[in-house]
Amino acid sequence: MSKFTVITDRALERAMELASTAGDSLRHGSVSTADWVKTGAALGAIRTGGKVATKLVRRNPAISIVAAAVGVGLLGYAIYRKRQRSQGVTLEGRSQRIAAKRRHTANVVDETSDIGSDA
């Protein structure tokens, strides 16, 4: 036997300790079984979605071209808006000033006087 195939008792004990520690941390650690199930379900959904998207693109290559064009357009618009915002340019628009209505003091009801009263 070569020295690579012979495992000493100390190395075997250390491997068993590490395996035991890893098992204990999975059982009693912060990662619960529900988290593992949620993660597995999410990964399964991603895989399934990827397969569906791949089949859709293979059958309809025009969809991928349109999606890429829309993505590039949105990215370009986002860059344009960021540059406009960094330069401090305001958007041009129309606005109207709305005149405030005058309130006569005779029509104003003093609602603070009946705080705490049951009347």
C-alpha cells in the first residue's frame, strides 16, 4: 500500500469529528430545514423557469430580439435620466398656479375649544 491510501487512526478520528460537527451544526444551527426546503423550491423554480424560457426562445427567436431591444432601451433611458439628474437639469413642463380661496373669519369654527368636552 502507498502512503496515500493508508489512513492513520488520528486522521480517521479527525474526519469523524468534523463530520459530527457538521451534522450537529445542520441540525441545531441557524439554518433550519424549512430554510433548506425554501431554498430548494426556489432553485427548482429557477431551473423550471429557465427551461421554459429556453424552449420559448428556441421556438420564437423574435421574442429574444424584442426583449433585448427593450432592455437596451430601458438601460439607455436610465443612463440618460441619471445624467440629467446629476447635472441638475429640471424637467420642462407646464404648471398653473392655483389661487387660494380666502376664508372669512366668521365662517371658521374654532374646533380647539371643545377638546376634552363631551358635548
